[in-house]
Amino acid sequence: MAGGNIEDVILFQLERTSKVSKIYSQREFDKISLGITIEQWILLKIIEEHSPLSQKDLSVKSLRDPASITRTLDLLNKKGFILREAIPNNRRQYHIVLTKAGKEFVQEHIQMIVDHRKKSIDGFSDEELVELKSMLSRIQKNLE
């Protein structure tokens, strides 16, 4: 495999799959004028699942750099989906939480996301999905 065709490199295929997934989802978001990006959705969903969490924790969980998180959170705040709440005895960090509108937005659109996820694994058996998840975990561990 060394020096071979880029198409044969597993990491290239993983990156390509990730991009195809994001492009598909963004197209679907745009079709219904959802008004947010995939990156914004990912942050909303992480916040919904782990709230309250600091911006640093959100950065770690989303695998995104803190600067881009700040910009995205600013946009989500302007849309009324999140709040930055002061952490007692800590003037440098804030807890990020969903507003009522943010919670309602996630709940209103979660079925579309579930449908996207189902489409992405269409035709795979349960055994294949378990094996795929195991293989992806091994790749991640190899690179940590």
C-alpha cells in the first residue's frame, strides 16, 4: 500500500466518507431552509447531550479548535439557541447550555437526523455495523 493510489488509503476513504456525509446533510438542511450548518447542529446536539459543559469541554467533544467553537457559539447565541452561563468562582469559563428555543429546535429536527443516519447504514447487517465500529475504534486507538 505504501506509495500506492490515494484511493486505496483507508484514512483517505474515511475523510472522503466524512465529507460526503456532511455535504449530503447540509443539502438536506438547505432543502428545508433549516438555517444552520452541520457544524452548528453538531454543537447543538453535543450541548443537548452533555449540558452544562464548558467551551473547552465542547471543543474536546466536538474535535474542533476553540477559536472556531467561539465563532460558532456566537452564531448560535444570536439565533437564540444557546446561553453562556457564568460558572461560580470561575471568571474565565462559562457553561454552555441550550435555551428553550434551542431544545425545541433539536427535538423538532432530530427525526431528520435519525433518518440521515439510517440512510448512511442502509444495507449493512447488525454484525457488519458492530465490526465496522470495532475497526474504526481500532484505527482511532492506533492514532492516539
